[in-house]
Amino acid sequence: MKQKIDPKKFGLPATTRIEHTGSTHFIIVIDRKSRIIMNDGEKILDKAAKIKASVPDAVVTVSTTAPVCSKTKRFLEEQNVRVESV
């Protein structure tokens, strides 16, 4: 069961959508139409790092409706941030 989490708990902007699906599994939800490029990937990685700083053994996934650049997807997965298309 997905539960919405207040992003301020992790020191993130209020516009960030975070869902919690288990004791240590967090999903960053991005709902937009424009492509996610490397610049966005670096911002996503910063958000994931803040979550992992608060919950050391956290698993972070990005769930998005937008297409993701293959280079960005590879970059995030190398940093242990999974990318899912909705």
C-alpha cells in the first residue's frame, strides 16, 4: 500500500511527491510530459541522497510518466536509484 510522505521530513521542496511502500522503500513521483534529461537526473539524485541520509538503508525508485533519456537512466541506476515508467 502506497502512503504519501511529507517531503519536508527529508528537507525537500514541498512540490516533491514522495510515496512510501514499505519500511525502507520510497518512490519519487514525477508527473510531467517533457523528457527527463541529465540535469533533471542530477536533481533527482540529490533528492534521493537526502532521503538516504534520513533513512540509511532506504531503497529509492523514481516513477515517472515522462520519457527518460537513456544516459540519465543509466546514470541513476549506477547510483542505485531505479527508474520505472508508469
